[in-house]
Amino acid sequence: MVLSMKLIKVFAAITCMAALLGGSALAADKTCCEKAAAEGKQCTHKCCVAAHKEGKSCEKCNPNKEDLALIKQGKQAEKGDQKTAK
């Protein structure tokens, strides 16, 4: 009985550690637009460029519309730079 309780605790601890490590690994994945923004550039994928010209999000590369948030942040930063230049 005591041995089985110890095994259950060990199994639970291993499962929790695996979930934490796996979750952080999945969260580290960035979209192509996020990678380009981190380098201070615009995404050069054809599908993203076409979607951004229309003011839309590329659903293939950014299913959660992460690229629209990056575009808005970029426009706000440009406005801030223009205000400080005056």
C-alpha cells in the first residue's frame, strides 16, 4: 500500500514537470511576423504582405491575429517618433 502511494506521487510529480516543460516549449513558438518584428523588419512572406496591404491578418501564418497587434504597435511607435521630432 505504501509503495503504491509513493509511485503515485512520483508519477504525479513527473507528469507535472513534463506539463510545465512542454507548455513553455510550445509558448516559445513565434510566428513569421513576430520574428520579423523582433528584428525590426516587416514580414516578407507573400501571404502576409498581401494581407497587410489590405489591413488584414494572414490567417495561415497568424491564426490568432498576432500580426495585427504588431502592426498597431509599429504605427503607434511611428507616431511617437514624429511627435518627439517636432
